[in-house]
Amino acid sequence: PSYPPLAELGVPIHVYRQRLQQPPNGRFRLQEIHVTDILVVWVIPGFSDDFFQPLLKSKSLRGMVLLLYGCGNAPARKQKFLGLLKQLVDTGVVVVACSQCTHGSVILEKYSVGKAFQSVGVIGGHDMTTEAAVTKLAYLLSKGLTAGEVRRAMVENLRGEMTTEATAFTISEPVTGVTSI
């Protein structure tokens, strides 16, 4: 949602080709997705830490997307919650923090709560949508990667699912009023 439109439909249709990602080199390969044991948790004020306790006993949970406030904020006095997240991470669950906001980016370094999430192994999802984060987790986990390898790949832009410094600065045209090529 943070990326400018790729096209504007109307009469005529304007396609902003500079905004399109180049297709990958090589032959198209289909990656079968067989790991879908991923949970999405919408963090709300006053939630119960007890919700996470049974998850520690789960043998199937492989990934979790936490939907946090703004750029990676959550209730500040939830030490038990942080402890439970650390235990999940220690068992190999990949925990990714995304924003509940339509636009914006999770920057865990911005607030002390975000830094606390980082310290227990939660990784920031930048400006990925919930759907993009879940799909990326399923894709990476289905490749047979270790939890550490998945964590490292989750912060890389693989196919345009997140805005990075490189993709943000390559847009050299204004967002509106641009004619297509």
C-alpha cells in the first residue's frame, strides 16, 4: 500500500513502467507451498497474555504475524508477553511484526517496545501487508529453510513485497500527473 500506483485505469490506460519490477532472469519455477501453519494475531489494548500459552505446546506452529500499532508499538507493560514471544522464537517459530495501519512501515528500532520485540527475536515486516507477510513466510518455510534462514530472508525484498531503500529511491517521477511511456 505504500508504493505508488503501477497504472491508472481510464481512457486512456496509463502504465508507469518505471515503477514495475524487472522480471527475474531464468526459467519460471513453481514453488509448492506445503507449510501453512502460520498464525496472524491482531494486538489490541488489554489483550490477555494467556492466549499465547497454549501456542508454546504446539508442534505445528511455524510462523506468526503480529499486527502492531503504527510503526511497531504495542502495550508497554507486557513482560509476560515478551517472555512468551521469546519462548516461541526459541522453539523455532518465526515471528514477524507488521502494522495494523494501511500505510506506513514497522520500524522496531523507533520505540522502546519495538526494541524489546527485537531483543526477543521478533523481526520487523517493514511495509509488507499482512497477506504479503503470510505468503512470504509460507513460501520460505516451504523451501525447507531453517528458522534463522527464514528470519534473514524475511527482511530482504524478494519480489517487490516490501519497499526498501533501493526501490524507494528508484522512483524518479511524481506520484500523480505522470504520463506513461
